[in-house]
Amino acid sequence: MEKLKNLEDKIAAAIERVKTLKEGKAVMERRITELEGLLNEKSQEIEQLRSEKNTVKTQIEGLLKEIETLELE
């Protein structure tokens, strides 16, 4: 009888451990989803900033060319 009780306790402990691990997995999966969303947002921000940088660069280059033209006159 003692062996059966021991086995029963071990099975109950294993079941609790599995439940705990499943809960932990669910938490981690939600966190991964959150972080992926944040990464996507940051990637979009970076792309927007690159685009703005290129626009500003083009404008500055145009202004410099105008200044060079004025200096040559």
C-alpha cells in the first residue's frame, strides 16, 4: 500500500509540474508576441527615419548646389 501511495504522490507532483510548465509556456508565448509587435513597430520607425533622412539629405544637396551656383556667378 505504501508503494501505491508513493506512486500516487509522484504522479500528482508530476501533474502539478506539467501544469506549472504549461502556464509558464503560455506566459512566455504572450511575451514573445508582445516583443515581436514591439520589434515590428521599431523596425517601421527606423524605416521611416531612414526615409526622412534621405529626404533631408536630398534637400541639403540641392541647397548646396544652389549655393555653389551663386558662388560661381
